[in-house]
Amino acid sequence: MKPVDRPSVRASLLAMSCALAGCGGASPAPPAEPEEAWVAPASLGNPGPAGAGAGVTGGSGGMTVRVSTPAQLRHELCRSAPGGVCMDGTPRIIEIANEIDLADADGTAGARGCAPADAAGAGRGLPVGSNKTVLGIGANAAVKGKGFVLQNGAGNVVIRNLSITDATDAVTIADARRVWIDHNRFTRIACRFIVTGTADHFGAASEVTISWNEFDGNRAGSVRCDDRPGWMLLLQGNGRLSFANNWLHDFSGRGPRVEGDALLHVVNNHFQDGAWEALDTVGRTTHVLVEGNYFENVSLPLARRADAAPVFALLAQTPAARAGCRAALGRDCAPNIANPVSATNRFTEDAAVLDAAKAAPPGSIVLPAPADRVPALVSAGVGIGHIR
């Protein structure tokens, strides 16, 4: 990705927001065309999530603790686990300001390749209790060797501003709800960067927002033996999820694969240098709304198999799409950009997705920016070191 002047991008975002809202007491500007009617995304440097995870507060209101060792991190993530099941629901903000090497602590590290795991993700990560915020301080906070596991009904969890590296699975959300994964960097992950749901594909993973993360596929284990991951994300299970303003690059496929009974909004992400598919969807009970994304040098932005899930993804505005989106969402849907356009155009406009989106709670569908602004927008705010 070419360097971007962050201050100038932020200034232009502020100027556009003011033009829409009417800053300084001036009369509001006339309404723009629907596809231009957007504001700077709420999660750009913001302390709260947008989309399906709106309202997640994590450990807000609880004690703030600073940890620097594996033992301290394990303890603060879950102080009570009778029978191996985390029961710690006490609100707590857990700060990390250095690299914590969990592989050194127990002599294990993420294996190369995607090995089978049980439904709970046992052995792959640290259990996280409900009402917790795991917050990196500064630009050097990191967890290495293992990731995090949210399961057994855990909820209201925030993971922000961390570099998560050298793990098998980085974040597992299995039978959990109300989760915000934001402004992290994932790299050197052997299996899945994020996996939701359970082995039967129907575990709860609801009210989840995954935003402003960098998913770096360089030097990851791959079934294609090209040092790029063939499993970026596996979003299975049931619930509502928002995947917004992320940067995924140097991957071989499944970014993400979606299956189960979920409504997923894929919005304003920059998919860059993908050797195979970016989105792979399965099952008629899964619905995927794909808006305002920029696919750059991606061989196959959308896979379409015989059992593919309903997908609504525009490459260009059409009268039928405009009518359907305005009826369901009260606005136009944002077309995506594929540069270059794949030889096989698999972008589809399944109205069943709009019906599912219309039934979603107010505010759970993110207002998209136009796709041509996404590379600069994402570059200005993605990853660690960019939160207030």
C-alpha cells in the first residue's frame, strides 16, 4: 500500500463531515446524491463500536490493571474458572504496554498449518471472561504465541490496539456475543486470524463488530504452500456481524468464509493482493451484504459455489438495486470496486439479503463511504497506534 498523508486524509474527512452536518452555524449544504451521502465512520479513532456490536462497553466502569507477564495476563482475563469454565464476569480493563510471549511461558507456539481443533478452541488461546477490555497502550503492545478464546456464553468483550502474532488461531468467538475486535494487527497466524461459531456451524457469535484491523497474510501457513493463508477468517454460527474498514492483504482465500445462520455486513474494507477468493459463502440461511469495498489485485472477490449463500454486492448502481436498497435501508447501497475486474463476474444482487438487513435492529448496518475513498480512508486509521 502506498503511503498516505494521514493528517490530510483526516482533514478531508472532517471537512466532508462538516459539509454534511453544517459546521460553524452555517446553513446545511443541499443534499448530495445518495451514494455520496456519508459521514466519516464512527469508529475512526472513536471509543465506541459501530454496526452489529454497537453498545459493547467491555470493562468500562471496572478496575484498570496493567499486565506485563503471561501469568498476569491469564489471571486478569479470567480470575475464576471452576471446572475449566471461565465464570469471571467482573468488569475490568486490562492494559498491555509491551510484548507478552505466551509461547515462551508454556513451551508451545502456533503450529504451521491449520490443524483440527475442538469446538471450544481448547489449547489455542487464553479464556476471556465477560465484561473485559483488553487494551494495548501505544504502538508496541503485543501478544505472541497464543490468542484469545471467548466461549461458554461470554459477552461484552473488547480487544483493541494489539499486535497478535505467531498463534494458531488469533481470536476464537465460540458461543459468545457482544464483541468488538478493533484496531489490531494480525500476522504470522498459522490457522485462522478470527474464527466464530462452533464446530456444528451454529454456535452463537452475535452482535460482533470487527473493525479497523490489519490482517497481514505474509509468512503464514498455507495449504497452497505460497506462505499466504488459505483461511483468513471463518465466520460460522448464528448472529449479526459487521466487518468494517479492515485491511486484508497477501492472502490465498476465505477472507472470510461465512456459513451458518448469520447476517454479515462487509463494508469499506480494502482487500489487496489476494491469490484466490476474498469472500466464500455457504448456506441459504446466511446473508451477506457487501458494500463499498475495494478489491485490489484480488483474483476472485466473490466465490459462487452450488451451495453459496445469498449475497448482495454491487459493482455498479442499477435502478433495480436503488429501488430495493431504498425500500430496505432507506438509502442507496454502495457499489464495490474491483481493480482489475475479475474475468468471471460473480457479484450478485440477491433480494433476500435486503430483506434480512431490513429486519436488523436500527443502527446495526453501518453507513458506507464510497469505495473509491476506501484505500486512503483505511490507510489513515487501520491497525495499532491509531486510537484515542
